[in-house]
Amino acid sequence: MASAEISTSPCSSWSDLLPDLLGLVIAGLPFPADRSRFRAVCRAWHSVARHHMRQLPWIVLPDGSFCTVGDDGAAFFSRIAGLPENVTCLGSAADGWLALDSTDDVFRRTNIAERFCVDRSLRQPRCDVKHAHAYLLHDPFSGETVPLPELDSIAGDVAETFEIRKVLMRSTTDDVIAVTTSNWNCNIILCRPGKGSCVLDYLRVIDVAFHGDQRLYGITPEEELVAIDLAEDDRGKPIVTKLRRVIKQPLADGEEDPWLWMYRDDYSDDDDDGNVSNESSSDQEDEAGNSDYDNDDIGSSNEEAEQESHSFNGDGQVPDGVVIVEDKETPYQPMGYIVTTRRLVQSSSGELLMVRHHQQAPRFSRACTRGVEIFRADIKAGKWVPVNALAQGEALFLSRSFCKSTGAYGGIEEGCIYFADMDDVFDTKCWAPRLLGRPEQWSRAAQPLLTWLFPPQLLV
């Protein structure tokens, strides 16, 4: 038998790989550091990287898994590398930072399908079962972790029905952090690592957004806007100097305001010129240097909250602001629902926006966007003003736990609103939604618990 000829032709180099194959490789490299190494291999790979780096921010699930959507399709990753064990992701606290809950309470990080009992009933959280919790901030790109003992002292031993809905950093990890919860007794928790905390109760706030260094805004289920002026004491502990509604719902003739006892709305803020701008008003003081209200009357310290922690057990729940009504308008289909949510976000123009998102939720198929309404806060007029377009070059990313306005870059399109819990994107240029395309694993988690995470931008 003749001996087989051995080819002496040179082997193809890595630089000769087809661009489509390289695109598949890039899709499996969500971390910026890995993508940076990819483009450093050779000139050909660097060139291909320029055309395959268009990717939206990550969507992170409560169990620490995440998915990405880009030009090369959608990809799912079972867990963020370096994430601590036995943690539940509460949401993003800022760009590149996750708020985590180290706990043996697995309810929140359990997929929907796994919550069904033998009798096919859906397991619900229980108000008579408590779990220990330890909260922390974690940067998955640098590996840095910051414990939050001030939050642990308030919500470290709570019932399953107790829910932290949002953790929001004002700037850095050593600055003020705002936490919203489902509990009436600690609706908003303001903490500063190493300095202390302050608890605001009975506000019924469903979402918050920082605006400047000295003010936090919140909205209620009735879409009233609450202004919370912030300061700090001599030890650096956050305190609240003023608390009032700057947008109130109109009352019918003879109707009494049911929430008047909660707020001090008789304060006139001369620094508000009509629109909420980047310059938040400072504490207004009289000639003696005293603020309008006694700081001790607003909020309680972490020591007081710790003494009353027995009450943070799920009783007195704050509404989540979600409105669900039967859909009687869509013909020839089984009765479904129309679901409306509201999100608060600061625009790149400096205005404070409220986005009202209407979802079509059929009984036997996936929900989709039915419509979107955008309003800006007009403080001087005391009302929400409709907005017909986003700021030039702006896009919005919205979820219950994290909202952000950003400029268009990479795969982010100008004028678009991206929802973490929807498989579509709403384009304000044509005022209509279009399909985005998420991996199947995305739909297995409880949709309100999904959050956006913005990795560091990679310049190519």
C-alpha cells in the first residue's frame, strides 16, 4: 500500500479565523477584561472586535446568573465569576456595583418553576418565618466588596415577606446609600458605611432617585412626588432636614387629604424655579441658623430602629405601585390584564422623569409593552408635565431596582427605553415597541427582580 502523503502546507494562523466565528467567541466573553485580551491577540482580531462589541448592559437575575444581548445574539451565563456564595442579588446600586444579600433565605433567588408545590400551588413567602441577612456591595469587575453593617442592624433579622426593593448609591461606597423596602416601619433607610443610618417610616414611597448631593426624591402609588432634603450630623451620619410633597394629587371638593399627617407640605422652596435641575436646594435656615423643622422629628437612628426590629416582619406592607386591571379592550382573546408600573429616573438633561409603563399581559403568552408615558417634574407648578421625547442622544434603562439615563453608544440606541423585565424595547422616535430577543433562561426568573448592570466601557 502506498504511504499516505503528508501535507506540507502551512497551518492556518489564528488571524485567519472567519469573522463570524470570532463573533461567536466575543459573545461568550461578557467581561471587559476578557474582551480587552481578545482584541490584543492580533490586528485581525482587533479589527473584528470593532464590529462585534455592540452589546447592551447585562441583565442580572436574583441568583447571580446573567444574560447579554448584542449584535451576535443573546447569551446566558450561569453565574457571575467571583460572586460570593449563598447571596441573592437585590439589584444594581450604581454603575458596576451590585447590592447583595447573604442569607439562607432562598425564596427570592428561586426560579418561578421551582416555587410550585406538589399540589401545583405557588409557594409564597411567609410572615412567620425569619431569616438572618447580611448585606454588602460588590463590584464583579474589580472584586471589591463593601459590607453594610448599618443596614444589617436594621434589616438583618426579618421575615420572608420583608423585601428590599432598591439599594441606591449617591456616589461612592463611603457616601450615603438609600434603601427602599416593602415595610411600613422602614420604608426608606439612609445609611452611610461606618457613620450610621436613619430610618424614614410611613412614607409609602415606591421608588426613589438622588438629585444632586442634598436631595432624594420619591414617588408614591398615587404618583405624588416627595422631596427629602439630606444633610449629615457632626459624625457624618445621614439626617433628613425637610420632608414634603412637592407634587400632590388634586382633591375633589370637600375631600380630605388622607396622607396630610405624614408630610409638612406648608414649606415654600424658593430655590425651586419650576423644573428640577442639577442644583438641589440647600437647607433653608433662619437668621439664627436653624432649619425650618427639628431634625429629631424626622427619621429615627439605627439604634432606635434596632430596638424596634421586631416590627419589621412584613406587617404594614407598602404597596409596590403596580396597577393591574382586566383587559376588556382586546377582542377575540381570553381575558388578560393591563399592568402599569412607574419608574423614577434623572434625565441627562437634569430633569426628573417619571416613566409610566403599560404592559399587555395575556393569560397564556408573554407580556409585551402596550404603551409608555413620560412626564417631567414641574416643582413650581406642582404637577407632572407630559414629555414627547427624550433628550438628544439619550436612552433610558429601567427596572424596579435600578434606573439609569445614558448616552447612546455601542448597541444602545438614541431615544430608546429598555426594560429589564420585557422582551422588547420602546422607541420614542416612532413611539412604538419592537422585539429585542432575550435568552430563554431570562423568562424563568420573577421579572420584577431583574436588574440592569453596566460594565465598564471598553474603548476599541
